[in-house]
Amino acid sequence: MRVLISLTIVWTALTALTPIWAEEKTQAVILVAYYSETGHTEALSRALVEGIESVEGVEAVLRTVSKASDEDIRRADGILVGTPVYWASLHARVKDFVDRVGQVLDEDTHGEGRTAGAFCTAGAVASGKELARLSILAAFLNMRFVAVGGLELDGFGNLGAEATTGPADPGLSEVELEAARRSGARFARITAQMRRSPN
Ligand SMILES: Cc1cc2nc3c(=O)[nH]c(=O)nc-3n(C[C@H](O)[C@H](O)[C@H](O)COP(=O)(O)O)c2cc1C
């Protein structure tokens, strides 16, 4: 009987502590929200997620902008937003999502203490990629997020992961995917560091 009571006590204590351990193991949660009509931006999102998940203790949540819930937004320590370039800017559904982030977060603090980043794919090398990413980053800066850029394989920084998908450079190359993985890992490291430091 005593053994049974002891086992019950140990079991109850373990069950109570499990959420605390899980919480301590997860240092940061990053929402990767994207829109993709023909799959390119989705493929880039998946490479970013691979990079994020290579950093211990950081959880990636991958969603299309329409499937990302208000709770996904509130829970995120960092948000990465991906768009195909449409007429030298971000896609309208991605703009809707960015606007929703501003509505969902507490309007006194908005993105304070959180990170944000942008990524895109486009048919041409230079026909709106910079403008699309800057538009996303500017919105997040206005919401008091800390903007984090991406990494090129040669070590330079950029405005966020990107890929050219049109006839000059069809699909996503391994170089573009690897740069996105490294960008995701960098975003994850910085987000986890920010989450550990008091605001
Ligand atoms: C309506 C429309 C407008 C576009 N405008 C641009 C543009 O201004 N600049 C550019 O480089 N590519 C442009 N593209 C090409 C897309 O950005 C490119 O194909 C992108 O990789 C698509 O991403 P997805 O496969 O995730 O939908 C446009 C495509 C469409 C359908």
C-alpha cells in the first residue's frame, strides 16, 4: 500500500513538472507565415524552417498567412513573413496578414521584445524584391519589432532570404535554399537571445 502511495506521489509530481521542463527547453517560438501561389515561396519557407529547427530549443511554426491564427501571432517571439513579389511589392494577402499582426498584439506594446523578418521569391533578379521585403520590415519596425535580416553564403547580410524563380534562374537553387537555412538559423539565434534578455 505504501509503495502504491509513494508511486502516486512521484507520478503526480512528475506530471506537474513536465510543462515547466517543456517550457524551459523551448527558448523561443518563431512563426513563419507565407503566401504562395505556385510553390516557390513555400519551398523557401521550408528551408527557413530547417534552419530555425537546427537551433536547439527554438520551435518553428509554419503556416500560410490565411491559416496563421491570432493565437499563433500572440505566441510568437519572432515572426518571419514571406511573399511572392507582385508588381514590385508584397502580395495583397501578405499585407492583410501584416495588418492583422498589428491588430492582434496588445496595442500598448505591439512587437516590443520580438523579432521580425521578411523573405520573398520573384521572377526577376531586380524587379521589386528589395521593395517587397522593405515594405514588410517597415511595417514591423512601426510596430516596435526588432528587424532581423538574412545571410548570403559569402557572409554578407541582406534584407531577408530570397530567390529568383523566372526564366533567367528558374526554380530554387541549392545556393538560395542554403542561404535561407542559414538565415533561418541566424533569426532563431537572435530571437532566442532576445527572449532571454529582459525587455
Ligand atoms: C501578377 C503577378 C505579378 C508579378 N510581379 C512580379 C514583379 O513585379 N517582379 C518580379 O520579379 N516577379 C513578379 N512576378 C513573379 C512572381 O513573383 C514569382 O513567380 C514568384 O516566385 C511566385 O511565387 P510563388 O510560387 O510562391 O507563388 C509576378 C507574378 C504574378 C503572377
